[in-house]
Amino acid sequence: MSDIKTLSADQLRVTFTAENLQFETTAELKDISEMLGQDRALKAMRFGTDMPNSGYNLYALGQAGVGKHTAISRYLKEKASSAEVPPDWIYVNNFKDATKPRSMRLPAGRGKMLRMDMQELVAQLKTTIPAAFESKEYKARIDQINSEFEEKQQAAFTQLTKDAEEKHVKVLQSPGEFTFAPTKDGKTMDSEEFQKLSEEEKESISENIKSLEEQLQDILHVQIPKWRKEEWQLTKKVNDEVTLNTVRQSVDPLRKKYVEFESIGKYLYEVEEDVIDNVDLFAGKSESRPSFLEANTESALQRYEVNVLVDHNKQNGAPVIYEANPNYTNLLGRVEHSSELGTLVTNFTLIKPGALHCANGGYLLLEAHKLLMQPFAWEALKQALYSKEVRIQSLDNMLSMVSTISLEPESIPLNVKVVLIGERLLYYLLAEYDSEFKELFKVAVDFEDNFKRADLNEMLYAHLLATLIRKHQLLDFERDAVAAVIEQSMRMTGDSEKFSAHMGHLINLLSESSFWAGESDRDIVEAKDVKRAITEQIDRSDRIRDRIQEAILRGTVMIDTDNAVVGQTNGLSVIKMGEASFGFPTRITATTRSGEGNLVDIEREVELGGPIHSKGVYILSSYLGARYSQLTPLSLTASITFEQSYGGVEGDSASLAELCSLLSSLSKLPIKQSLAITGSVNQHGKVQAIGGVNEKIEGFFDICQQRGLNGDQGVLIPAANVKHLMLHEDVVEAVREEKFSVYAISNVDEAITLLTGVDAGQADKEGSFKDGTVNQRVCTRLQAFADIRSRFGSKGNGKNKA
């Protein structure tokens, strides 16, 4: 018993004194910009962002709330601020195939400039082209062409009339119709006169008229269409010349302005040709034209627009884009449609950018979980990174869900660093099950969940708190309040040697402390405000804990805190529900009898026990056989269970309590119910560390305190967990007043000695234990079981032989 460590009050909680802080309030502290305690993550981030080779995208992994997003955004923005501004990207009409718009690259700011220049060009042409066609020179040339046509037409009909007169036929013309009539002595013959003619005369006249009709048909259907075509060609030539001269006067300055861009020069030549082919679009408004035709004209003029997909006109450095909703279209862009006369139509001006377009040449931040939840988004992102280009493809058309006409915009080269932000489990699952993930995200940026106190002194942590306070516009904290926050930070980690890196929890604590100070009409947050914030947080989430404690105190759930019982131990469990985590005692019982070495885990048998818990029970069986039955068979059957447990049981932190229950049952020595125990045990009886040690101790302490502390109550914990202790002050005070005890144990012998009050006993050279010790009693009982088994077994064998 002398080697068992009874922990002092000072060992149960690290008290951080304000004297270590060299300031009065956080208003005196400067902000910090670097990431504290995240050297590994920072090194990986620098490598990933500097590495130019493909596939070196980043995955930032770590617990939610440690500030990954904030830290990465700040780092990338600082790095991007000194980087080169990426180019603008625009889409223009493809005059050869309007369904395949062309993409173009321009220096930052020039895309918007080109769009304004093209809008000005169209506006100018809508004025200059009609003016050119209204000029005297143009009208004179057109009049000349028309006159020549009229002259040719008039000459043809004059010749027809002359030829008719020579053949004594007169040409009669009415609107839309020509008629031939015979003449005599210069006068038109009527039908009676014609009938009086001889048959030879009639036949001659008919032949003459037929010849003239053929001549007329040649004029109307051959010569006039030919002349009209010539007239149209000449007119078009004049129109094209006028249009070309007018357009060139407006386009030439643009061509000179963008002379260094070959693609723009080629585009402007295509614009010239298309304007000439569609000069009627610039004819201007007409009172005789319906309004819908005017609207169609304006819509048709969009062909000369410039769609500035990405504009870096006001960009300083490379872009850093965070896409909060990384679905397929938000990543890769989309082609929108508009309704015209009841029909869905689209054009290149309705192409909208995605996050990859906006982040091109810079950095794109995505939440991994959100990305994977969106259909087709993950595969689309991988395809874009593999091909190094962004191709906008309508998801509806890709899945053949709609039949509307869509576009196939020319792809845009992609040069971007993608940073996925997610939890560790998701990273390891992707690495295991998606082979492409390893090729595309080669850099793991692993964030720490906490800081070692040895690596990060208190003043630096105080600067971090001051930075958070100012960022969230909270009241200043006095140094005693900062000390209280630092203590709670260590409590959050479950380790007295570390500070919490969970920025979300820290911000909540700082915000709530500031609120309670404001409620008390104070301008400075004091330590009592921090303590109240902690208490209020616990009270808000402790309904379940209170109901469990109520059930124990009322005797509904049977937990003893005095007397002693054979084969019964108070184990300790932890429940985590949301942000709330609390401990409570659980009765663990064991029964033993003669058998064939079977250790029955009732939880496992009824499928309430998890695999880790079952592993712990198998270790107990191994320990019993190795220590007590090396020369004789392990001839017992034992049962272990968590009493009044109606849900699943997982974890091995109760294996020490289960083993002590077994040893008590075998030795028939009662276990003190004033003590509770937690810890994992290995095959050699060594006690191993467990999680939630603070909550477990406090859970048993609360029950004992409400029943009345008598000085005999306490908790046994693994010695390896002492460094994790950050107990509530009421537990520390009770230990200081010797009303409650916490024991640090290293092996099973220490535990059973404390629980029974009887020395466990050490084996001598021959492997025997001193009489009266726990281990000697266990060996004696197991030997008795072996004798019983042997006795009954020999009888059975003899009977079978007979």
C-alpha cells in the first residue's frame, strides 16, 4: 500500500497565476498574424503553394474548429498579394459557328476595356452606317445604277415596240400585262376586220405575234432578271464598299489599340466581315417596322458583345476564392437561357463563370465535405485538374435531361492551386478508396488540435486571445480573466500540459464572458465573468447528466457509495452529446464458478458490446490464465456485465474494473463501494491511460457530494493519466480538505489492494503468494475449481469405459 500514490490537491489541477502575465488588460497586447503552434502545417502549406509541378494541391486536415479556414485564408492572401495578377478571360461570338463561342486571354483590365470599346463601336456604327447610306455620294451611285437598269429595260421595250410596228402589230400595255394587236394603216384592227382577212394573212399575223411574244418573254424572264441581278450585285458592291469604308474608319483605331494581340486582330477582321454581311442590322429604327422586329434587331446585335467572364481590373495579386456551395455549376460555370417569344434561347453572352474560372491563376478553397455531397462535383473537379482546363458543359444536356439548344464554349487553360479543407477521417477515406485523390492532392496540411505549453509560452497565448477579442469586437479582458481562460483552455484539451487550438471553443468562451461582463455593466471582463460563462455553458447542456444523477440518487439506478460488496465495482463511463461531455458511475459485477475456462461477456453475447470492449474482456481472460493457471487448467466459468445498461457499451476503459470484480469474486473479498475505478489493463496487469479522466472523476464526485462526503470516497485512475488532470475546483477543494481522494495506480495489484483493503501479495521465487493476500486467495479458489473439474471429469471417464 505504501507505493500507491494518493494525489495531492495541487496535482489535480494546474492553477495558472496571473502574475505570469505582464499586462493589465488585453488592450495593451498587440495582434499576432502568424499561426501559433502550427509549424508542421505552415511548412506543408509553404511547400504545397511553392511547388510548381502538377498534382501538388493541398488538403488541410484537422479537427473542426481549430481555425484551418481562417489560417489558410490569411496565409494565402498574404502570399497572393505579391503574386502576378492573372489575365482576364473573355468569350466572343464565333461567327462561323455560334454554338461554339471562342475564349480569349487578355491582360488584367483589358477585357472590360475591350467590352466597352465594342459597345462603343456598335453604337457608332448604328449612327455612321445609316448616315453613310444617306449621303449624296451614295445616293448618286445608287441612282446611277438604277438609271442604267431603267435605261436597259426601257431600251428593250422600245426595241420590242419598234419590231412590232415593223410587223404591223401594236404593243398594248396595262398594269402587270402586255398584249399584242394587229394593225392596218396604223390603226388597231378589231375582230371583224381580222376575220375578213385571208387565211394566209391571218397566219402571217399570228406568226408575227408569236415571235413578239417570245421576244417579250425573253425580256421579262431572261434579260430583266439578269439586269436586276447585275443591279443587285452592283448595289451590293457599292453597299459593301460604303459599309467597309465606314466600318474600317471605326475599327482601325481599335485594331491599332490592340495591335499586340493577334487573336483580337483576327476577331476584328471577322467583325468587319460580319457587319458587311448583316448591314441591315444597323439600318436604324423605322416607324413602319413592328416593335418586335426592332427588339429582334437589338438581340441580334449582341453578336458583337464581349462577355468578360473573369475581370481582374481591380485585382491586386493572385485571386483567393472560397466557394461556399461547391456544386457542379458553381465550380465549372454554366450557360444560362432566356425566354424569347415562348422559346428558351441562349448565346455566348449568357455564359457565366465558375469558381475555377475566378480562381484561375490563384487559389481555390473548398470544404471537402460539402464538395463530396454535391452530385458530379468531385469528378468534375478532378477532371479539370487532370486536363488542366475548364470546360463548361451543361449538366442537363450531359445527362440528356432537356432538349434545348445549348453552347459548347471553348475550354480555358487552368492553372490553380486547390485547397480542400476537411477532417482527418475524410482525408484518410479518400486516400484509401480514391486512387486519383493521391495523384491530385499530394500535400497534407495537418493542423494540430492543441499546443504544447513547452513550445508556446503563456504570453504568446495571451496575444492570441487578445487578437481574437479585437477581431470579434469584445470587451477587453483583465489578466486574471485571461488566466482563467488559459486554465479552461487546458481543460478543453484534457491535458494540463497543453493549450487548446480549437479557435471555435475559445471564441465562444471569450464571447460569452464578454456578454456576462456587459450584463453586469462592466467595461472590462473579470475572472468571475469567465467562470460564470463556463458554469452557464455546463448548465445549458447538462439536462441528461442531471437526469442520470437523479436516477442514481433516488435509487432507480443502483450505485453504492459506501459499504463493501463481493464481485461488485463502481466503474466510470463518459457520455458525449454535442458539445456536452460528462461522466457517471456504472455498476460492474462478476460471478465465478467451476468450469472450463470460459469468460462470458454478457454485453458481447447480447450484441451490446463493441469490438474494443470485447477485446478488453479477452485480455482479462488471458491475464487470469497467464498469472494464476500456468501449471493447472483455468477451470472456471465467469460472467461479467454492466448492470442496468440498456444501450451499447464500447471502449476498454472499464477492463480494470471488470478484472477487479473478477478477482473479488474469486477471492471472496468485498470491494469498497466508496471507491470508483477507471483504467485499461494489458495482459501483464499493467494499467493503461484512458480518455475523459476529468469527467469520470467529477461524475463520481458529484454523486458522493450530494450524498455527503465522508473522507472515504475516492477514484482510482491510471498513473499515466495524472498529467491530464484539470479537475473542477470543487473536487480540488474536497481533496484539499481530505473529504475525497484520487489515487494514481500503475497495475492491478495496486488497484485490488486499494479496493479490498487487503494486500494483493507478491509471488516468491517459487511463484507462491503469502497467505491471506488477494492473489493467494485467488490461486486457492482456482485450484479448488481445478480439483472439482478433475474429480468430475474422472468419474465421467470411468463411467464411459464401463
